[in-house]
Amino acid sequence: MGYSVAFIEGDGIGPEQAAAVRLVLDQVNRQLGVSVDLISTQAGDKTLKECGEALPKESFDIIKKSDCCLKCPVGQSAYDVIIRIRRDLDLFANLRPAKALPKINCIGPGTDLIIVRENTEDLYSGLETVNDLGATATRIITKKASHRIAKYAFELSMQRRKAVTAIHKINVLKKTDGIFLSACKEVSESYPEVRFSDMLVDAAAMNLIRNPQNFDVIVTTNMFGDILSDEAAQVVGGIGLNPSANIGDNFALFEPVHGSAPDIAGKNIANPTSIVLSSAMMLD
């Protein structure tokens, strides 16, 4: 069976990573008979300079017509590329695995966890206002989005070690995190075989350093997930090694979690592990 994959080579070290993952997917095609057709799709800083848009309509049309999207890191225009794709295609679940790899020195050997981050709301909705006194950011947490991300986390846990930890700050954010935690508890009742627990985000930040091996599936809101997933990446060796996925009901995008590293671009020293593992998540 053949699959069409919109492939964004990106900026900085992106083209170098692209070359590496092409070799890997060529071997997958050759040895396993899984036909992955990478369709070059322009997006990022170079595209912005050439076309006036970081994600032109032609590129977005290619993405929407493909089975999924594989994206190498882009530069300063990353927000205009990834946020638009996430928002317009409703890629509500951001998956950030953190797994200790062989021959990698790290502070968390034996770690094998995955953070399931709600991807569409929270403070990242971008609702900010400014007045003479300062600025206000609006945090949006809905029952619908909370139930949806919780269900995804519990379904994922059934394929792993059947343990879910909900991360929140309900002692301060009583209303918004109250909705999120209530949704997680309600969903947990449909999965009696899954061990469910919850934890304050500051305690979670400490325990990711102290006992990362105790976590399996972490489910949390957008900003907490953003911060904790970078911490978890460092626990297993560094953000340069980690893949991620953005999953919706009808589409998915896979990408490294790090930036385009322009300071080492063109030197052929960038580690391609993150994009290779992202392609592995895509194949799964």
C-alpha cells in the first residue's frame, strides 16, 4: 500500500535532517514494502522570503490532500506554519514521548513516558489585550477539549503500561483546571483497568527529575505540557533527540520538537535522531 506524505524540509538544519530521513524511509520501502511517497512542500523562512508567506495556499493544499505531514524544523516563521496547521486541521493532541535511548548518557535511564498535551486552547489561544495598566491573557479550558484529550490519553495508555497521570494546578486555577481535572476523572471511570492519578504541576516538575521512571502517560493542558515536555526531553538526553506528533481525528503532523539550529546549519553535524523517530511515529 502506498502513502502520500507532505514533506517540509524546513530551514537551518532541516535540509540535512531531510536527507537523513529520506535514506531511512527508502530502506523501509525497500525492505518492508511500505511505500511512502514524500511530496516536497514549501514552508518556512525561505518560503516566506520567496513567496511572501511562510505557508502558501499551494503548500497547504498539498498538506490537506496528503495522508499526513512530516515536517523538519523551520526558523523564525515556525508559529505561522505549525500553529496554522494545528488550528485549521484541528490537531488537538500533541504527543511528546521521552524515552531513554541506548548508548545515550542521560539523567533518567529507564525512562519511557509520553506526554499527551492538549493542543488547541489554554493561554496559547492567543487572546491577549493591552491597556494603560498592562496586559491580560485569557486562559480558555473547555469541557469538550478536556474530555477529548483525556480520552486520547486513556486510549493510548491501553497500548502501554495502563497508567495515566493528569497534571494541573487546581489549588490556584480552581475553575479552569477544575474543568480539566473533572474531565480526566470522568473519563477514567470508563477505563477501570488503567491506574489513574493526578499531580500538581510543580510536583510533577520535581518528580520528572527525581523519579521519571514512575510515569507512563501524562495528560495535561497546553502550556504545562509545553514546559514539562521540554524538561522530560532533557531527562533522556536532550531536546535534539526527541520526536513529536500532532494528531487529530482526520489528519496528523509529525516533527522534531527542537528548532532549526542555524548556528550549525550546513556543517553536517546535526543529529537526525529526532526526525527519524518522528517518521517512526508516523509509520506507527
